[in-house]
Amino acid sequence: MKIKSKYLLIIILFFIYFIIFSSICFAADPKLINTLKKAFESIESWILKISTPAAAVAVGTGIFMRKFSFGDEEKIRTGKRLVRGSLFSYAFILAIDLILSAIKSLIA
């Protein structure tokens, strides 16, 4: 019984040493991971750059549809849905960016 606990203690200490050693020595990310991180960051920045003018165009189109509907109820409803949907989509994109940057700051 005493021999088993001695081996168990040695194995536990080995794993603790291995975990500490691997976190100190292998702290750098592989080249593929760095490339993927940069790619996703550039995709994220492009989405944010494109979403602002796209939301502005969608809101403007919806407002003009409502303005120039000339009493057509279907065009008024379509314009309202377009404005509401584009604003919700833009808010969703900004919220995702906020969440991702919060996670990034917690990890780094």
C-alpha cells in the first residue's frame, strides 16, 4: 500500500512538473496559429469597415422607401422592416466585436 502511494505521488509530481515546464518553455504559438489569428483579425476589421456603410445605405433606402411610398402600405411596411432590420444587424455586429475584444483582453 505504501509503495503504491509513493508511485502515485511521483506520477502526480511528474505531471505538475510537466505542466509547469511546458507552459514556460513552449509559450510561443506555432506559425500556423499566428497566421490564422492574423487572418481572423483582418476579416474582423474588414467586416466592421464594410458594415458601417452598408447599414447606412440600408437605413437610407428604408427611409426613402417610406418617404416616397405615396401612400402604399406595403412599401411603408417594407421600409420600416428594412430600417429596423439593418439597425438590429449593425447593433449585433458591434455587440459581437465588443464581446470578442473583451474575450481577447481576458485571454491576453
